[in-house]
Amino acid sequence: MLLEPFQLGDLTLKNRMALAPMTRARAGVERLPNALMAEYYAQRASAGLIITEATIVSEQGIGWPNTPGIYSPEQSQAWRQVIDAVHAKGSTIFMQLWHCGRASHSSFHNGKPPVAPSPIKLEGDMIHTPNGKENYETPRPLETAEIPGIVEDYRRAAGLAKSAGFDGIEIHSANGYLLDEFLQSKTNHREDRYGGSLENRLRLLKEIIEAVMTIYPARRVAVRFSPNGVFNDMGSPDYRETFLHAAGQLNAYGLGLLHLMDGLAFGFHGLGEPMTLAEFRKVYKGPIMGNCGHTRESAEALLQAGECDLVAFGRPYISNPDLVERFANGWPLSDFSDMKDWYSFGPEGYVDYPAYKAA
């Protein structure tokens, strides 16, 4: 089933494999997509669906060096070369919309602290900033009156993505970034209408979904969750209740895709049993995509069991740009454990991995 076509709303995907969104930091200090990025995505366009690296919706959302943005017309125009390269290979491409929230640093913001739902510092390794590695800082809690502006940033970004030619968008509500911070009780201690109850913590995501649906039809909108994730110091005691409730609430929108990081290869908070795709299948009625650490065999088993409709692959795609062809032909995979050049800011560790050559 992995190599069979799939109908995603009104889009026909040539297979059920997706290139997972992965930050690769090749957009330069200008945060403009470029020819190198177009080459990278085109190399991997045998996937049925490509989801771009996380793309910043506003200057306030910045938290990584050299990541691309989608908050200016110039950025929108620059993305067209990437989209054209992917479409030329017969693939579909969604843009992932991103705000880093507390997983940022004042070095990105002219000395002003990063923002978050609550003033709770991220406890973890140092963050890479324009000044090198620095310690995380206590974020500034967003005022209630500021939140409509965040929603508008996402709506405007969706409009710029559509102008560029993206087939759809994915709202990044995972991995400890702003929307995940609002959703989870560990990081959201607010006492206004965006905090406290499950419904309140979900409110911002719902408002953003409704805003971007004025730009794209629901079937062209995806949402990403990481219910098992510990990345960026996440993991809430009520994680199971939170994410099952959230997934159930998303049914009302008729979204194109719910993207779930169900695998544990990116770390597990260990606050109970890991959540599974089968659990989400019981509460969410639309297409589901699994992700994180899956192999060809585990992906096929999930599809055969009916637990998901698509499977995304991340790190294997870095050193195996022809991953679809390798799976189709039973060819071995190149090693993808060496991270030395993954963030070189140049072609090394990015577009210099060769396709498989049969003897």
C-alpha cells in the first residue's frame, strides 16, 4: 500500500509516502528560498506529498538561524522556484507554518524576550542564535489583546503561500513551538480565555484554522501534533486527554490531514504509555499521517492495519533522496546517522547525497 496512489481530498498523490518537514537552515540571513533549496526538494519529489521545512509566519516567530519565512511578498515570490521544481516532478507540496514561541532567544529579536503563553522557561540544551550557542530565557507571556495579531499572522502567511502556488498548508502545532505550548498544560498556565480548560487551550489553534480556511479550503489544510514528544522540554501529565480531545474537535473542520508524530525516535516524555495511531483513528474521521522513526516495514503494517493513510519519513530522506525508489526496488539505504553536515548552511549534507546506482 505504501507505493499506491492516494486521494487526499481533491489531490491525487502518486504514493502514500511523504517527505516530513525538517528544518535544514539553507535560506540564508535573508530567509529567502533559493536555487539550492529548489534542488533539495526536487531531489526528493518522488514522494507523493512534500511538506516543507517549518516556515516562519512573522519576525516575532523566528527562533532558528537561516530558516525561511513567509511574511513578505519577496519570500512568497522566492518560494515559487521550489514549488515549480516539485510540480515538475509530479509531486504535491504543502507549506508548514511556524512560530517558535518560547523556543527562541532575544538575540533574534533585538534584545526583546521571546513570547509564549506563560513565562515558563524551556529547560534544556543551549539554543543556536546569531551570536552562537546561548542559554534559553524566560519568555514574555502574550497579552490577550496580542493574540488576534498572531492569528492574523497565520492568515496572512497562508495568503502568501497560496500566492506562491503551494497546494496546501500545514499548521505546526507540535514539538514545543508556540501552538503546542498553548495546547499543553505544562506550558500554558494562563487564566484568560486561552488557558485553563482543554477548550480554552485549544482556542488559539481553532482560531488559526478558521482564519487560514478563508484562504485555503479545509481539504487543503493539515495540522501536526506530537502527543508523545519531549522535544523542547514538552510532555504534560494530561497528554492523552489533551490530544484525543483536540483531535476529536478537529473533525468539525473537515481538514485534509491530521499529521501525528506517533513514533518515539525523536524522544518520549515517558508520562504513561505512548499514544498510538489506532487511538486517534477512533476519534478522528479524516485522513491520518503517521511519522517519526518508521521503516518501510512498520509503515506498511500501519497502512495494512488501517491505522493511517499516509506515512511521513524524515531523517532517512536526508541521505536517501530516492527513498521511494529504494523502497520500491528493495535497494539498501544509505546511512543517515552522521549529522556532521546537516546544518552546514551550504550544499554539504544537503544536496550532495547520491541516488542509488544498481551494480
